[in-house]
Amino acid sequence: MKVLVTGGAGYIGSHTCVALIEAGHQPIALDNLCNSNPESLRRVAVITGCEVPFIQGDVCDEAVLEQVFAAHSDIGCVIHFAGLKAVGESVAKPLDYYRNNLLSTMSLVRVMGRHGVKKIIFSSSATVYAADNEMPLREDSKTGSCTNPYGWSKYMCEQILRDVAKADSAWSVVLLRYFNPVGAHPSGLMGEHPNGIPSNLMPFISQTAVGKREKLSIFGNDYDTPDGTGVRDYIHVVDLARGHVAAVDHLLRHSGEAVFNLGTGRGCSVLELVHAFEEANGVTVPYTIAPRRSGDLATCYADPTKSHTELGWQAQYDRVDMCRDTWNWQRKNPNGYDE
Ligand code: NAD
Ligand code: UFG
């Protein structure tokens, strides 16, 4: 099936293109390259032997979307990754985040509806869960009271898509709430390419190990967790990509709206991840303990039971795989796709 992948040149989108091709689908990537490099799609072709048709354009622009759907009248469903994702930047530039993330979703859904394509998978986030939930987080745990505009934009897009599915029973909507995506394709050809200083933990660890950063700051060691540092549910990007293929199968069999966590169900502290990275790769990651980062939770991890039972999906890669594959990518591509 032809699958339109918005944000297809990005970190998760490009890995999902590989998984779609391996499952026999034909991805088409639409991306404005505001946070990516088309080299990622060339690497998809090297890995799979299949070129991914690529359109450089903005998902907020209905005219661009009209052209895409007119040129590819047989698109069966859409995976909507395109969006801005930097939490800190969203606090500084809320309008950019609301405009891009909401407008892209609304424009896409309007044009899809006009072309009778009513199946969509949306990239949501564990950040939509309220801070006062018990762990692990289930899909029916409380949402809202987000701490930043990025989180609210995901929360609002979920609501928009739910309302669309309610208004027209021909729609099928899958909302995927990712936990903490990390890792890279095992080939070392594809991985995460953050712009500037990484704000996420894993790219900061790998850039420190390769010598690009002097040392990692661990944000707080006085949380109510086993070693005092923050606990998260890190998930290998290849597992995450496979989750999208399972969601495509679900879309084809169901209508209405469904939400799934994509996480491993296992919490891992910052210190555990640092030590796992050092052991898996035989490197040292210098670190210092710094004050807590504002807005951070002590602990956040998924209950992935629903994805297992209803999507037939389960994470297969463990912490060592995540660390090994991140390092393999970082070592082979110290400047990401800019080489
Ligand atoms: P990414 O920045 O690597 O990929 C997003 C892609 O979308 C980029 O290639 C960017 O150029 C493109 N894009 C952004 N706005 C666009 C627009 N208006 N039109 C066309 N293209 C546009 O990020 P990612 O990590 O691959 O994340 C993919 C999705 O998953 C995002 O929606 C993100 O919010 C969500 N998500 C990511 C994480 C994470 O930690 N990586 C966690 C939860 C959810
Ligand atoms: N951390 C450090 N030092 C760093 C970076 C992070 O100690 O330099 C710590 C954080 O305090 C936290 C953990 O590492 O305890 C993970 O932090 P990340 O920034 O990697 O990830 P978050 O859990 O804060 O957020 C990520 C994405 C969000 C997404 C969320 C849930 O950035 O977009 O996961 O999916 F919403």
C-alpha cells in the first residue's frame, strides 16, 4: 500500500520508511526539511534497495498537499510525523509551535478528506499524560495539564483527530504515544541528527563519548527514584518504526479512534543509561550532577499491554542494543548527515 509519510526525512520518519518497505508498503515522504536532511532518505534507499519518492514541501500548505494527493491517487493512509518537537524552544516560541503543529494537522486532514483518504496515524507523545498519574502510564491514564506548548500542541492535535473520527465514521485514527525514542538503525547508516546542542539525553551521551561535548550534566540526583536520577522508558527507534507498521495493519481493519502507548514498559535511570552506554561500547562518559531541569518528572514509563494485545507489537531491542546502535551511528557519522 502507498503510505504518505509526512516528516519522512526526520529521525523517526526515515526509520519508519525502512520498516514500511520491509513490510511490503510503498512510502512517499513529504518534508520541508526544517529539521532534517534528505540524505536520510538516500540512506533508506541504500538499506532497502528502494527509492522513496520525496516531495519537499510544507504540510501546512494545502496547495502542496493537493498536488501530492493528485499525483498519487492511490495513497491508502497517512503517517503524520511532521512537527516541531523541541520542548524548550516551544516555551520560547509558542506561536511557532501551535501554528506548525496544529495547522499541519488540520490542513492534512482537510485535504485527506477531500481525496477520500480517511486513515491516519498521528505521532503523539507521553508528554500528553498529566504529571500526577500512577506509573506505569496506561492509555486511559489522565491527560492534560501539560507543562509546555509542545505538549499542549500534541494534546490538541489528539483532540482534533478524535473529533474528526467522531464526526465521520469513515475515518480511522490511530494516536501513538511515544515514550523516549533512542538508538539508530543497526547498519549505522541512519540515526538521530539533532541540530546544535542536543536537549535529549541519549544524543548528549553519545556526543560526549565522541568528544564533541566536554561532559554530560545529569539534571538532578535527588529524585524519589532508586538512584535519585530521572527514570524514563527508552525505546529503540527500530522498534518504534515497527510499531507504525503494526498501526497501519490496525487502521486497515478498524474505523474510529484508538490510542496506543509505544514504550517498553521498563524504566531506566539517567545513571543506568550512562553506565549501560559505557559498558556496551567500552567508552567513558564524563558527567557532573547539575540542578534539576524545570518541568522534568521523576519517573515516566509505559504500560505497553494494549499495544501488545491489540496491535500484536512488542519492543524487541534492549538497553544494550540502544546504546550499541547509537554509538555505531555516532562513530560512523560524527556530523550526522552533514558529512
Ligand atoms: P524530527 O524533527 O527528526 O522529524 C520531524 C520532521 O518533520 C523533520 O524532518 C522536519 O523537517 C519535518 N517538518 C516539521 N514541520 C513540518 C512541516 N510543517 N511540513 C513538512 N515537514 C515538516 O523529529 P522526530 O524525532 O522524528 O519526531 C517525529 C514526530 O514524533 C514529531 O511529531 C514529534 O513531535 C513526535 N515525537 C517525537 C519524540 C522524540 O523524542 N523524538 C517523542 C514523542 C513524539
Ligand atoms: N537529562 C539529563 N541531562 C541531559 C538531558 C536529559 O540528565 O543533558 C535527563 C532528564 O532530566 C530526564 C532524562 O534525562 O530525566 C530524559 O530526558 P530527555 O530530555 O531525553 O527526555 P524527556 O523525557 O524529558 O522528554 C522526551 C522528549 C519529549 C517527549 C517525552 C515523552 O524530549 O518530546 O520524551 O515522550 F514528550
